[in-house]
Amino acid sequence: MDRALIQRLERAVAEKVFPGCVLGIVSRDGKRSIFPVGNFTYEKDSLKVTENTIYDLASITKSIPTSCVLLKLLEEGKVDIDDKVSDFIPEFGNFPEKKEVTIKNLLTYTLELQVPGLSSLKDKTPDEIVAQVVSAHLKSRPGSRFFYNNATALLIGLVIQKIIKEPLDVYAEREFFAPLGMNRTTFHPERFPKTEIAPTEDDLWRGRIIQGEVHDESTFTLQKKYFFGIAGTFSTVPDLLNFQEMLLTGGVKNEKRYFSESIIEKMHTNMMSEAKAEPVGLGWNIYNPLYMGTKVSKEVFGKTGFTGTLVLTDPLKGIGFTLLSNRTFPKRPKDSNLINAVRGDIADIIFS
């Protein structure tokens, strides 16, 4: 299997899906394998990728740590799944129908607001972005369909902020990253040398190569004041495997409990009641052959990131894997077809 995995990743580098990547696999008993392949960029003298190369996780941040923070608060009784969002963000209830939006709608991304993609708001101030999201009209009935978007993630971050009364980055470091030994996971990549962080894009908007700063434009703007956990986490494969091992072992690692088994079950249980709706768990995406392959169980759960990242955990098969890359370098591709083909093929090799 190892050779097949390396060959597939080397082919992806040769086809310029990404200049380099790191793949890691962990099983429930803690056994793990890690495969670094390629370089930071396509230049011949570019730095080689190592197993400890730090990558911008992009939207994996929405699950690790953001949704997991809200799930922890749920378990602690500080919020209920059926609580109204307007109870925590009163100005969100500016229209009667919005007062029915619940925490469950946030965690399942079944909320659709009349707001443009947040990256189109990147030239506004942080408070202007927040105000536009919070005041927006509903576009569809909450809970009717899965609608993946950054505006919902912003609201999750706002709710968390109202409950914990401290910055999300501080809470995540104390409650998850530090105790799980995720010592190279952070919202503050400036703590590490750029020689340890893969670049993400030669960005015209910022006028520089993005390396050691968040790739997502709206998060870059928001972080001038807020850490909402839309994007912005940087990490390594070994660190993320620590988190996945904890999920595979029922929420416990090194004799410390992070989640109950019942909360983890809700992460990989379909919360959508409508038959044609895309399956989604609390805080995580569930079984999607487009990028999860066809050999996984129907309870597999995971999250992708725009920069070329993926975390995938199969509780029935007792295996998880992380694939980190910088497929957006030097320029973002027109679609995700190539990276999704790699993700699916890797999943099929691991789970077959």
C-alpha cells in the first residue's frame, strides 16, 4: 500500500496538482505512517517537504477547532443544540423568520443568508463584514438544505465568542492544541520561520507571495480584530493525526477526555431529515464519494480546505488520514477536479 500511495502522490506532483504534500495515516491503536512528497514550490532549488512542514489548513479550521469548540460547549451545557442564534447575537433577530435559526442550523451548515461570498467583502473593515452578515435576510428556509459558506462559520465564531468571553485562538490552544501535543498548530504562524511553512499563492490583492499568513482573504481582513475560525489554522500532519486518534478512541487521548462518545457519534451521523439533502453531521461533512472515495464506510466524516487540505476519519474502519498540500501555489486552479481526484484515489488505496 505504501508504494501505491507514494506513486499516486508523485504523479500528482508531476501533473502539477501541487508542488508537494504530506500524507499521514493513523489507526485506532495509534499506529501511524507519514509520507512527505515533493517541495514547497515548483522551483528546482525549492525546499523539500518534511513530515513537519506547516500548511495553511484553510476551511479545515471550520471543524478543527471551530465546530469542535462549539460541540465542547454543547457538551458542557453552555449552549443547547436547539437554542436560537438570536439568543447569543440579538441583532441577528432583525427579521422574525431569523429568530427561528438554531445552533443546529449553524453546526450543520443549513443556513442560507442573502450575503455575497465573504472574500468579495475583503476591502471592508472587520466590523462592516460582521454587520453585513448579521443583518442579512434569509435566502431559504433554515434546515432545508446543506449550504456550505463562510457567513455561517462567522456566526459560529460569534456565538463561541459570546459564550467563552475570550478569543477563539486562545481557547483552542488551551483546550485542544496544547493538551493534545499539537505543538505546531496555531492561529499565529508568525511564531514559526517561513522556511517551515509552505507558501499558498502569489497573491495580486496583497501584492506578495502568501507564506506564513492566512490565505483566505476575508479571514485576513477579519483577523485585524477577530478570530472567528472561518480559516486561519496552520498545522502539520503529525499534529492532526493526534486529533484524529482522539476521535477514533471515543474522545479520549492520554487519559484525558475531550468529547463523550455520544458527541462524536453526532459528528458522523446524518442530521438531515430530508431524503435528497446532502448528508452532514454536527460540524463535519459525511460520506461524499467525490473526494472521500468509494471504499469508506457511510459514517466517514471529514473536512476539506481550499488550499488543498483534507482530514478524513472513518470510525467504523478505525482509520483516519490527513493530506496537506498547497495546490493553490503559485495560482489557484479554476476548479477542484484535480485535487478531488487525488483525495479520492488516496482514500480508495487506504480503505480498500
